[in-house]
Amino acid sequence: MIVHIAAGNLDAARAIWHERQRWHTGKSFPPGTRADRWRLQLAAVAEPLMAGDRPALAKILHAWEAANVRGTELEPYWEPTSFPLER
């Protein structure tokens, strides 16, 4: 789903969201598990995805990208670039 969002294919991302959201919405999972991370991602992108709010989705993706690079050996070399979603 996130790859489809980054690529700008919001219809495909919405289809996955609708398929998966019933499994995770309203459920509680142990913190840090894959299911819990998926639930948090669904919650974060739900509103902007359904609204087609590309700038809001890009902001979320850039924040996730930065969080994954921060504190790693790659950080000094990393430069954020636009996602196809933004083009």
C-alpha cells in the first residue's frame, strides 16, 4: 500500500487499505509487532488517502523516510528527494 502511495497510484493504495482495514481497525496488537506497525500506518494515511490529499501523504512519507535514515551510517549521505506521488 505504501509503495502504491509513493508511486502516486492512489486507487491501488485505496483498494489495499479497504481490504486490510477491517482486519486492523479497532484491534489492539502488541506494540512493535508487524501488525501494530501496519495498524499505525493505516491510521496515519487513512484520511489523506481517502481525500486524495497528495501533499499530506507526501509529508507522511517524508517523515517516515527521515525517521528510518536518522541515526544510521547512511544519514550523512542521504538527501530527501521527491516521490513520484509529488510529480
